[in-house]
Amino acid sequence: MDNVTHALAGMLLADATVEALTPRGSRPDPAFRNRARWASAIANNLPDLDFLYRGITPGRVGYLLHHRGHTHTCLVGMALGLVSFLVLRRVWRSRSLGRRELYTLLALSLLGPLVHVAMDFSNNYGVHPFWPLYDGWLYGDFIFIIEPLYFIVTVPALALASQSRAGKLLLGAIVLVGLGLAWVTRFAGVGTASILTVAALAVAWLTYLLRPRARTWFAVGLSGCVTLVFFGASRVARARVMEAAAAPGNAGPVQVLDASLTPAPSNPFCWSVMAAGLRHDRYELLVATVSVAPKLIPTEECELEPTGQSLALSLPNVERSASVRWDGEWSRPVAGLRELWREDCEARAYLRWARLPFWFREGKHGLFLGDLRYDRSPDLDFAELRGTIPPTSCPRLVPPWIPPRHELLPEE
């Protein structure tokens, strides 16, 4: 997720902790709350320091493999949190910090990176938090990379609890930017943008009416509700895709190995789904639009970011259903993927990241590698790379992540 959302989550966690530790009938110490917010917001962004070392594996493949890499693990994340706590303790050494304050700041610093990893798990890029015990990727597939609903439900409580006018204005600006993006980008649509605007006004008004102590818990509860709604809708969308793909169709059913899901921003009814599967001896990639409530919002009314722009997607040879509209299909023999793994070291490194990989030759020696999740332009995207056959050099310091499509590849 974006760093603004991570910071807001850290601040809300800090406020909830401070409220829980403050005796009933008393007001939280503003200085303590401020320090807790800083400690938690910083800790919640520490895992994204992976940009400092991505270059140890040169090129785009290094970025892809090390982004959400070792810093996005429980072990390294908590170590970063401990370092952050020690630095902040030294910065605040001239101030009177009691034992309970120190323990609270330590807990927030250690917990922050774990919250960050959990939030990053919620979308379709993936994390592997249990390294070195388990090197596989884990995907949540239920939250868009930037979700304005989180701005709407958290900012009013945070702003009202802030002591400085600058802090209030900055937090308010976050909501306005989120709403502005909803209105100017076509992926939200006028209907969603209108609902978001009304929801922002309603949440701000209700938060203002609550007692100060209840505001934080109201924001925590609303955040949990947003998460649960999208999580539940994601499970429904996945089940609909699995059911539709298993239908016979003209060329037989597809054995779906994995499906990557992304909702429309702030819209749990519409989902972009990309699936990898097998049909006989062929590797299949499928693109679909799914509505979990087709009678309320038909698939034709779902506005989603297109994908598969580098591929010559063919008309899907799968039966559609009321909930699932198949938008495209790409197919190659499984043997081609296995050959890349065995004979091309650059492709082998790339396949340790690619969840929905595709490839094609460019001329006699050129090779194009991509992942359907992020193939949003006919030009070279951030997740795509051009190489040669054979490669001019092999990537170094490749992390040991288990390839997402390991079930199709030869054993190492």
C-alpha cells in the first residue's frame, strides 16, 4: 500500500494505544500522544527502505525481487523497529520519558513493521513474512493499492485529536486529495466518487459528534469494517471465477492454479481478475471482470484498469456467467515455460517473482518477459524486461524466493 496509508495506520494505532493506557476520566497527555504517533508512523514505513539495497541485483529484475523483500519479513522488520526505537529514544533523551512511555514506544516500534507487512499482504503484489522459515509469496488480493476509504474513515479522528493547526490541515488535505483522485480518474467513476464524497462528510460529522475518547475507536471500527467487506467480496469473486473456469467451454475446462484479484477503488462489487491455469498441456492466462452482485452492478458497468496490453489476447474460449465476463486469453505450451527456467538464467530469476508470467520472442535472439498483473501498457512497464537468448549476463545475489508458478517448473 502507499506510504500515506501506512502512516495513517501507524498514527491510528498510536492513538488507540494511548487511549487504552489513559485512565477513564482523564485526557491523554498530548506530548505522549505526539511521540507515540511519530514512533508508530515511522515504524509503519520502515519496510519500504528496501529501495536502499535493490541495486545489489542490477536491473529491473533486482527491483522486482527485492521490493517487498527481506525488509518485509517479521524478522528483519522487528529488527528495523528496534533500531528506530533506539534512535528516537536518543533524540528524546532530554525529555522525561517514564518506564511505561518507553515500553509503549518500544511496542509501537516493534509492531509497526508487522502492521506494514500485513497491509501490503492485502493487495496482489505479495509478501513473504516468514522468511527464512518459508520463502514462498503470500497474496491477499482484496485491497486496491491506494484505497481512499481508509483516508475517509481515519483522518477525522486523527485530525480532531491533533493539537497543531498545521497537523489538522495536513490531514484534511489527504482526504481532499483522495476525493480529488476519485473524481478525476476514470477507474472510480462518477457514482463511486459521489458516494465517497457523501461518506467523507458523514464520517467527519459523526466523528465530530462523538466524545473524544470514542472517536479513535470509531475510526478503528470503520477501518476494520472496510477491510472485512473487501476481504469477503474478494472470496466471493474468487469462487465465481473458479466456478466459471471449471465450466466445459468449447475447448474444455481450465484448471486454475492461481488467480490475482484487484477491486475497483472503493468499490467492493467490481473486480479485475487474472488467472493462470492449465488446459491439457497448455499454460493459460485469463483476464476477467467480475461483479459479486451482477443484478445490482452488471459486469458491463464495472470500470477497471485494463491489462494484457503487451499481449495479443485472443477471445476467451471459456463460458461466461452472470458474474464473470471473460475479457481475454493467452496460451502457450507449458514446455516453453520449463525451457526458459532451465536454459535462461535471467528468466529463471524473473520467475522467482512473476505470479502470472508471460513471454515471447522478439526477433532471433530477443526475449520479452512480463507479468499479466502489471501489463498495463504496450510499452515497457515497470514489471517487464527485455533480454536476449542466451542472456548476456546472469543476475547476481538472487534471493531464494519460491517461484509463484513452481508447480509448472522442473525441480531445482
